[in-house]
Amino acid sequence: MTRHRLVIFAAVAVLAVVASGPFRLSSHMAAQSRAATTTVNWPLHNLDLAGTRYSTLDQINRSNVKSLAPRWLFQHGVIDGVSNQTTPIIVDGTMYVTDSRGSVYALDAVDGHLLWTYDVTDLIGGGAREGYVFRNRGVVYANGVVYTGGGSFLFALDARTGKPLQGFGKNGQASVIMDVLAPRYPDVKSAISVGYWFTTAPQFHNGVLYIGSTRSESHIPGGYVLAVDAMTGRVKWNFNTIPQNAKDQGWDIAGPTWVGGERNGGGIWETAVIDPQLGMLWPPSIRSWACFTCLSATRSATAPNARVRISSPIRSSRSRSTQAR
């Protein structure tokens, strides 16, 4: 059953990308179409910062969509994840996808041939046999670099070769969640041991990666929203969606509202939306829909110049936002 889902994913992913038109068609394929060949890249998880996933290309439309048929299939062979939810990213004719662990595969978007792969299995601590079972929603592309969240780490890879980006963390691997947890929980040795890892594709804007940690089902003490320097892998600031004490932003508002039980949940389960004009980003969170400022210029890891306020409810009874003063 799982292997069948894998095959179906590959076929549907190709058709969906073709339908959106974000890659250069070969001359042979273009000759079969009445429309002119057009190149449109899809570098972000949701195409653009607004998360529209909308393409204006019209080569495939209501009249001919019924004639679509698979041109190729790709199977990466990893079947131990909860599910395969990667969104294909395509830039200059190359498709980048992930498996459920966060390993990256670069493919020729025209014929599906594998160009390179980067396996994160050993780097994150193992696969299903070792107890590590994940899901992953894909990569983000920026300035010739592919970024993926695997386990509780961020990886930066050269988009052309798949080689780790030197200077980003250690050999292209940054332990960003532990960088946040370690000062607060000195006895914690690994982020995943307390339920933290990544399932979302990172967002990129103005030299900064934005990504949220999950998993609420693991009873994490709040989901962390992280702003990470895209060149170095250093955490620029972080925000906990469920303030744990008076040292956390938003405690004055959220602290008194939490009655009984653990202060847990609030994991970030999808890629954030960014409005550059407002300087705001919105990461979807379990139990809340939070709104945060893009504090890419702040030097503090915890964004002390941000203030928290209650805003209008969206998908929940409460929505919190942070905005730069």
C-alpha cells in the first residue's frame, strides 16, 4: 500500500507541476503544444511569499486538461515515513523533492532522470528502524542553494551539485532547534528526544530562512518559530507560540489564559506566509494562528524589540501577533 502511494505521488506530482507550468518544456514536448514555450520557476513552497500557488500560465486549460497523461515516474524508495507530502520545487528545469525524512533528490524535470541526491538519514539519527519516522513537505530554493529541514536540523545544499554549503552550520547542517533549546533545557541532549523536529518546508526572504518546529502530538512546550541566517545557519531570533513563563514574549497576554494541565502544543505545521510591505509573517500553528514580524535585522535571538498583541481570530479562538516597535 505504501509503495503504491509512492508511485502515485510521483505521477501526480509531475502532472501537477506541468499543469502549473513552472518548468521549461523540451523542444519535442513544446512542438506538441499550440502554446509558446514559457519558463516559470517555482522556487518557494507555495510559489510566492503570499502563498497563492497561483500561476497565470494557460498552456494547460479546461479544454485540454483531460488529455494529461504521465510522462515519467520517480521512486526514491523510502517508505518508512508517515506520508510523503513534498511539493516539487522547480528552477531552471531542475525539480527538487524530498522523502519523508528530508533527504533531497534533484531530477531533470523533463525526463525524471536523477541528477543528484543528498541522504540525511544518518545525519538526523536514523530511519524507522531506529524509531525516527517523519513526514516532510519539501525544500526552498534561493540564490543557488536548496534548503531542507530534516529531523531537527536545517541543511543547505548547492543546487547544482548537491554538495553541503560550507559555512552553514557544520558542513551544511545547522542544529537550529537545539541552539534554542540548549540554554533553556541544559539536560536535553537532542531536540527529537523531547518531541521537536521539522515537517515544513522553509520560507526564504531577504537572506533569512523562516521555519517552525513541530510536533504538538509529542506534547512539546510550545512550537518555536525560527529566523535563521541563510548563509551561516545561525538563529537570528525565535518565538514560542505558547509562552512558558514570564521570560517569554506574550506571557502578559497568554499566561493568565492557560488554566490547568501542561502548557504544550502550538507546533508549526506549514510554511509561513510573508508580507514584505507590512514586515509581517504568518506561520500556521496548532491551537492558534500566530502572526509575527520579520525581524531579520534584529541582533537578538529572542527579538526583544517585539511586542505581542491579541488580533482578530483566524481558525481559532485566539490569534497572537508580534510586531516590531
